[in-house]
Amino acid sequence: MWDTGFKNIIYSGILYIPDLQDKIDLGIEDADATEAKNIIAFDEKKMTELLTTTPMEEFIKIMTTVPRT
């Protein structure tokens, strides 16, 4: 259904879709999702928190959900 290039743009975070319903309509998130699980954007505050105060175990858990592109 997806062009591979477009899929890579979405999953790498180059193109971010902020609206959850749009993500559901595109099949990026599950139909019953109430918050984004598959693609999560980190703002500056969250990135700083992850890199400075988040325990290593939690950091690893979060980073394993981020696409490797």
C-alpha cells in the first residue's frame, strides 16, 4: 500500500504527522489508539530529560521503540 520512500520519510521522522486521527487513517497507528505509540516526536525538553535524568533502564526501553534510520 505504501511507497517505500514515503514510508521511510514517515518512520524516520523527516515528515511528522501530529494529528492522531491522520496517523490512524494512514495505518501508522492502531485503529483504537488513544495516543501515539508507533511514532513519537521528542521535543527539546523531552530530549534533554532523556539524556540527563532518565534512568538507563528506562532510556534503553524508550530508545528501543525509536526507528533506527
